[in-house]
Amino acid sequence: MSAISNLLHDHFPELDSQLKEFIANVAAVKAIPAGTAVMRSGQYLKNTMLIAEGRIKIYREGDDGNEFFMYYLEPGDACALSMICAATARESEIMARAVEDSTIIMIPVQYMEELMKNYKSWYRFVVETYRHRFEELLEVLDSVVFKNMDERLEIYLKNQFRLLGANELKVTHQQIASDLNTSREVVTRLLKKMEQRGDIKIHRSHIERIA
């Protein structure tokens, strides 16, 4: 099996075997070092991205350089926005950056129509990807509009622990502040409050979930 076939087999079980074979023949694999921009606002995309390894942060960037966190892409995810922008030849309106060393399967845009038309498992995968991302964006919107910062922080940490499937989260207070569009001082104060309640334990390099 090729490297792409192995990655598809390991991380995209919902795709049927014929589809995986087709993707393996037309796609390319790209290694993305942590901290590298994967997608920029105003960029025309030539590929749809499937995340095979690592973690990609999706966010908007304001005129003042501030970031508005949207969601993370994990292994087994596809970038719904890259699908839309690539298929419609529209400029990207979001930013994407690797927060860990990542591996991405790049499917050229010219195959999007053929995939949708000829492979039912791809059609279902795309629809489910759109649905999942829409629900995530609704959650972010609800959090910003209806919840105060301590509630938003608790939800953020809960989601990160769940996504990683671990009780330790390696993230700085500044990174959390950027994701929640607040200050590092506010995050530090609220984390200490959670630690005093016994919900978490703050270490030098990570946050540990207790409760």
C-alpha cells in the first residue's frame, strides 16, 4: 500500500475502498511543521485538505491582527472551508495554522465534481463534514453571545480534553487567551480559580484535568 493509502485506511474508515484507491492515485501528502500557515485569508485554494496527522487551528484574523478562534481540525477531519473555496474558486476568508507537526492529504480541486458525482461515501463524508463544522460554529457563537468568560473557559477546556482524549493539555495561557479573544491575565486568573475548586491542576508545561 502507498503512504496515502495507509493514511486513508487508518484515519478515514468511512470512505469506501474504491474511493480510497482513487484518492491515493490523484492526491499528494504534505508534511506541515508546527507553526506553519496552511491557509491564508485572500488565498485561492487549489486543493481540498484531509487531516491525517497533527492538529490544525482554524480562525479569522481581524484588521487589528487579533484572532477569532473557530475550531481545530484533528486526524480524520476534512477542512470544509477548503472544500467550498476550492470547488467554487473563491478566496479563503479564514486562516489555518498547524499547532502541531501535521500531515495533510491534498486532493486537487479538479477532482471535486467527479468525487461528488461518482462516490456516495465521499458525498456522505462531505455532508457530514459540513454539518459538524456548522454545529461547532453555532457552539462558538452561543458561547460568545450567551456565556461569560469563566463559562467559556470551562467549555473550551472540556472540548480540548475530549478532542485529545487525554487528561493533560499542553497549551500556554496566551494560546488560550488568543483562542477565547481575551487577555492572558484573565485566563490565568480564571484558571487559578478552577484550580482552587479542584477542577484542574496547573503545571509549568500543561494543564491537568482532575474532576
